[in-house]
Amino acid sequence: MQIIHSPQDPRLSAYQLLKAKEDPSDKFIADHEKTAVRLLNSTLQVESVFCMPKYWEKHKDLIQSKLRDTNQCFVADKSVFEETIGFSVHQGFMAVGFQRWNLLSEIKSPILFVNSIVDSENIGSILRTAAAFGIQTILFDSKSASPYLRRSVRVSMGSLFHIQLVRISNLTETLISLKTSGHTILSLSLPREGSNLSSKTNTVYEVNKQNRFVLVVGNEAEGIDHEVLNLSDQLIYIPMKNQIDSLNVSHALAVALSHLLG
């Protein structure tokens, strides 16, 4: 354990002024006590820990069991901690971990496919909801935000550490491959009047429980890409009342999964 006295200490480069940067990297920040603890308890590799003294005392056994080099645990008082990261905190406990991406050949069902969702808070909420209902794998297309962005990790409360995450470069090819291997493709999408897709559109309550499936969720403004809708076996939607058009994507996901997997 190393005591830190200056927010400019070069050993803290990964933690300095976090709001001003989100560098492309193979690492990520877990910046909440529960999230950092879940990271330390996961199988992901952890590079370092930065915390206030009370959190070192509370979690030192866990930190020492996880870090290969306990000199990579940095401890500072509240004023130095906050000046380093660039904002006030209620919980002074953070960690840097290494991202882990799975191969498409390793995926397990049930699967969630994230299509063109760029808001990091929505991604974090989706991760938490998916984990809560037992999703095993989440696929991210090239248009979607990374689940390892700091805000996504924070909102997810560390849920992503226990789900297979896969980057997809060719969306159409991937969906065709999944269909060929026996997966049903379900897209969570509002009905589109006058569309040739109406024949395969049903409410979520009309769809049977599923085992081997891929559920697609899309951008709230634009919806799911049309090529994905065309490849889908079924389009499912949640009937609304009181002239409400739609739910937040993570809330809609929870409703759908509670029925599909319940």
C-alpha cells in the first residue's frame, strides 16, 4: 500500500481528472465502492486500486488477495482523492481493471443484442437489467457505446463483470449465423404501420417463453436498424396506455425479459 500526498502524483495518471477524459484503452475505471468490490471479486484482472483510508481498512484483505503487487494500491485522504479525480464523492474507492471481450464462438444463450445505443447511462442500465434476468451474453454492434465507459460501469453496478461481452463488426452476418445455429431472433420494436413487417409483429404477451433466442434492443430515437428487423423472426412490443408511446429502453427490456424468461 502506498500513501499519496499529491493529486499530481504520476502514479495516479489513470485516475486524474476523470470527467475530462475517456481515453481509448484496454482498461476501465470502477468508481463506486460496490462496483469496485464486484470487480475485485470477479475473474477480471485488476491493475490498481485508489481509495481513502477507511476503505483500505474495510477492504484490505480483498485488495491484497486480488492485486499481484499491493504497491499498486494507492491511499489518500479525501481532499487529495477528490482533487485527483476532479469531483466530489460520497464513496472514495476506485479501481482500474482490464477489459475482457469474449469471442462469438464462446457465446451462451439467452443473448441480448445492443443495436446503435450510444448513451452510456442507458448501456449501464441495460447491463444491470440483463444480468438481473439471467442474460448470459450481450453483443454490441460497432455503433453502440462501449459497456466499459466509466458511466456505464458505474450505472451497471458491476453487472458486466459476470456476463459475456462480444463486439460485433458485421451485424448482418452475425444474425444470419445465429439464426442458422438455431437461435430465434426477437426484436423489441414498436409496430410500424403500413410496414411489410406487420405480419410478424406481436405483443410481448403473445410470444411463448423462449430458451434459445437473441433479443435485440435499439436506439430510442431511431429504433432498431431496418436490416435487423428484416432478419428478425418476430418483432415484439409492449402495449401502452394513457397515450404513452414508449418506455426507456432498459425498462422495456425488463418487461420483455420478465415475460420471455419468467
